[in-house]
Amino acid sequence: MILYMTQFIAVFAGVYYLLPNLILRRKTLLADAPGILLTFDDGPCQEVTEEVLDILAENDTNACFFVLGEKAKASKELMARMAREGHSIGLHGNTHRHPLSLTPKEQWKELSEAYQILAHLGLKPRYYRAPHGFYTLSSWLFCLNNGLEIVHWTVLAEDWKIGEAKSLTQRLMNRSAPGRILVLHDGSEGKADPNANHIMPAALKAYLKNWRAQGGLLTPWSDYEKN
Ligand SMILES: [Zn+2]
């Protein structure tokens, strides 16, 4: 009996957790883009997201925001601005609970609630990125069922740690290359320092200036969507 239980747990873990992560974390798709692509997770957050939107407008580019349903519901104006200014909306969850802490049914409900919130705001997400970058079979099936494309990241810059903006700018410069998908956090979740996301916009602004000054390109998210 114990042996059967062990085998069942091993098969379940393999199919439900291991396989989706092995496959879906490779879904970045954009290696041939001429510039870097910008994505933002865990928001929206009133002051930070506003500042990020201003910076993106100044740079005449657009990005994909992987938002949380509960926060989107509390920031309707900001979500409307995001859509109005040509940014893409991705689903990140309703809350930011780790998928490991959710049953398959809870995981589905979590995504379903977030999807509904966005629908009520008149927004249709096209992409999904898992909280903590951790995919499950349940989230994968939800995406297939709702036509959501999974987009993981290729560059993390540890912007959840408190520090000087110029250090973050430097990390972004060091890790950038054409075709990379960069993730920054306009919201503060999990183990992130609660003030770290407030430093991010200044670092982003300086990074975009430096990156472009050295001939680096930015690929607007809308260019990716055309492919
Ligand atoms: Zn996240």
C-alpha cells in the first residue's frame, strides 16, 4: 500500500509539477527580436506603475504587464491607462500565492477569478506568467482553455532587493542582449523588500538611457505581437 502511495505521489509530482516547468520555462520565444523586451510583474501599484508608464511613454515603447487580479480591481484607472497607451496585459494570478500551496482546483479558481476581474474591466489578457515562475498542469490547462500564451522571462535583475538605483541599472546593463525578455516588478510581493519597487523606476529610466546611448535597441511588445 505504502509502495503504491509513493508511486502515485511520484507520478503526480512528475506530471503536475515537473513536466510543466521543464516545458513552459522555455517558452520565451523571442530570441530573434532585435532589441530587449520589457515586462513587469506583480502590479499594478499606483505610484510605481504610473511612473513606469510615464517612462515607457517617454521612450516611445510599450511593454507587457503581468498583473494580479486583486490589484487590477483596485486600480481600474491605471489598468485603463495601460490599455489606452498600447501595453499588453498578461495574467499573473489573482493573489501571488505560490502554486505549490494550491490544490489543482484552487489554482484553477485563482486564475479564473483574475481572468473574470480583467474581463469586467473590459480587458482580455493574452499571456500568462506564473507567480514565482512556477507552472503547474492546472495553470497550463487553464491557459490552453482560454487561449493564453505562456511567456517566461530570460533576465532577472534582483529588483526585489533594496539597494541603490544605480546598482540595479548596472545589473540591467550587464544582463541585456538583443532578444532577451527582461522582468521587473512594479508591485511588491513575497520576499521582496516593500520599498524596492519604488527604486525601480529611477533605475529603469537610467538603464533605458544608457542602453540606447550604446546602440542597444528596445523591441516594443506590440512588435512581438505582430509575429
Ligand atoms: Zn510575481
